[in-house]
Amino acid sequence: MNHNIKYSLLLIFLIIFISSTGQVPKWAGKPIDFSRGELVVSGNKRFLVFEDGAPFFYLGDTAWELFHRLNKEETEQYLENRRAKGFTVIQAVILAELDGLNTPNAEGETPLVDNDPEKINEAYFQHVDWVIKKAEEKGMFIGLLPTWGDKWNKKWGVGPVVFTPENAVVFGEILGKRYKNSPNIIWIVGGDRPLEEEVHGQIVRSMAKGIRSGDEGAHLITFHPTGGQGSSQYFHEEDWLDFNMRQNGHNPNYTGVYENTLEDYNRMPVKPVVDGEPIYEDHPIQFNPKENGHSTSADVRRPLYWNLFSGAFGHTYGHHSVWQMWQPGRNPVNFPLMPWHEAIDQPGAEQMQYGRRLMESRPFLTRIPDDSIIVPDEVTTSVPGAGRYRFVATRDSEGAYAMVYAPVGRPFSVRMDVISDKNVIAWWYSPRNGQVQRIGKFSNEGTREFIPPGIGENFDWVLVLDAAGKKFGQPGR
């Protein structure tokens, strides 16, 4: 049979399969093409793109202890799992949090000689090299933290503090030179500790300066802050900070937290923003599981859409067992529920890809936040809501499409005139499984109420409105 006929029949079968069953095929796992050039900030300063202009969706996973606790076979298992689920960035720490200086890695090596940041242990770093290269082969970036913050502000944890402004610049330059030719690096300085003294800021700036000198500006740099904070609070106007990173944190009460992503989006000068650490799946709620239990997949889905629809250029997922790579025999941190190799297949990790698919199925670089799409319900005041019930909206700046995220299944109304075409195609998109339902074609005049196909607290939805003339096709395809 002719190759083109085979391909056409396969494509027809796939379309029929999706339309008739509503099922979404597994993620193809297509690796990133690093020949597109380095990652840079987009012309409008809102997104990351490759040098050839192709948009980049940052879908991160927090694997903080990756270099420290996994051997090569385990690393291969973990990276392949994340590749298949559509993750594009793996966030990991060279000088890890859980006694990363004095407890050897899986190959029996510690990272520094005499805990001196100016003297690295080559054997330890050869393993780091291997992991970075393996991620490149699988088409993923490494969000590379030189050190966890307890090495410059112990505050809590193991430490010890080993950094000064003087040796931080040397350590940064060593790393910058070592990885300047690796195409899959995004630098993340900081590491979940507050800047409480002037010297803390000096150390962070020195490390960033050393990295930039060593890698000659080849890679982007950001700062990972402590919980509830953002890099913008400290470094927003500094030239070395290419984009802002938030840690919106692990409290599922949500009120007054995820609104900060939009606040960073609106800062001047304009810089891209991403949440580098939202609430983890299976994390003890308010760090007290005996009274409050653990977070669920619904708890991690909500921040995905709150952040994206508030202007973030991507999002980071995390699982409470995976960040620490916990397994029996290791001291657990804050009551993990299962070993890391089971946790990598928890439902929240699988569901992150549906947010990426949705964003990539519509024009990417013209997306802006706009909650004015949502018409307030002045009778019940339940929409647009607050906290875990907060509805958010985004749209194309030229009116080609709009989206509303409903964290619970409740009727709500929207302004139809946000779509520039006189005819609007409306869809329901499920963040839980990526399934799509076509609602119908409507006029772009006035307001219209939409009733989600699943009503209740456990059903979240995205309403997608398309300009009919654009012929985008199904969301997420």
C-alpha cells in the first residue's frame, strides 16, 4: 500500500477514534529540537522562545534530589517517565538539600572537596554531567540549581553554610564554564531560603555573576525564592534576572496566593513569570496530615490554570515523594505517602500535559490574562469566586480565542464580544483527561451563560471560545 495512503488512513482512524470515544491518545513524547537555538525571552517580554522564534512551553517537575539520590538506572526510569508525560524542564539541585554536602550520592561521591565551593569533586560532577546529557537526549531541559539555599542561609535544614560572596562567584564561574555548551540548561539560583541579611543578596548576585561570566551568557538565569515569595521582590530590575520565578507554596487554601502571578505579570519593566513551586501532589495540608490529610490531583490542577491564565509562560508540577526521591530506608520528610517510583505515576503528573496541549493548540505568543471576560454573578456572588473557587480567564490579544477556567462545575456567564469574529465556536475541555465536547456556534454579541457538562465540586472545566473563521479545530489537539 502507498505510504501516503497508509498515513491518511491512520489519520482518519485517529480522528474517528477521538471523536467517537472522547479519549485522548498518549502523549507522543516528541523531544525538544535543540537545533532551534538557545532559549531567549520573546520580543514582547512575556514568554520564552527558541532563537528561531518557536515558542517554548515550560512544563517543569521538581526533582530536587535527582543528582543526589538516584543512580543511573533509576535516573533513566525517572527521566523517561517525565518525557512520556510531556514535561520539558526537570528542576534539580547540584548541592542538594538533604545533607547534600556530606551524604554521598548513589555512586558514593560528595560534591566538594573539604566542603569548599572552589574545589569540586570531579567524580561527583561526572554523574551530574551524565544526567544532564541524558535529559538532553530525551529532549528536556534541566532547571539547574547550583545549590540549595541552606548553604548560604541555613535558617532550617541541614546546611552547613559554606558560601560567601567571594567563593560564590568562583563556584558560579566553574559551573558556567562546565555547562556553557550544554544546550539544555536553565540556571536557577537561590533555593528556597529568604534573603534576611545583606550578605544573602550579595551571595546570590555573586553566583549569578559567576555563572554569566563562565557560560558567556549562553543560558537564561532566574531565582527560586522561599514559600509565598517571588524573585521580583528582590531582583526584578536587575539585568541578570531574565525571568521571574515564584514559589506560590504548599497551602491549598489559595486565598491571596496565586493572584501574585498576575501581580508579577503586571510589573514594570516587563519580564516573563513562572511558578517554580506550587502545591505538591500528596503533600500534607498545612504540613499537618493527621488533621488535614494530603493534597490531591485537583489541588495541583487548579494552580496550573490559575497561573497560565494569569499570564505565566508555563508551570511547574511537583510530587511530595518525588522531590525528595523518597523510598523505604530513607528518612522521610513530612510524611510522604509512597515511594518515588510509584509516585511518578500519580494522576496529577499525567494531567499536567493537558494544560500544555491546550496552550499549544492556540496562538501562543499573543495570549494575555483578562478576567473581565467573566461576568460577575451579582445574585449568588459565587462567580468569579475566591480561593479554591476562583475563576480565571485568558484570551488572544487580537480576539482569536478566549478561555475560562472553572475550578468547580458551576454555571457562569461570559462576554462574547471578546471574540473578534461574529461567529464563535464554543468547547468544553476537561483538565482531568483532556477530553473535548463541542458546545455549538454562537453570536459574539452580548453575554451568554454556559453550564458545564459535569456539575459539582469535583469537576473543573475550561470553556474555550474560538473565532469561527480561524478554524482552529479541537482544543488540545
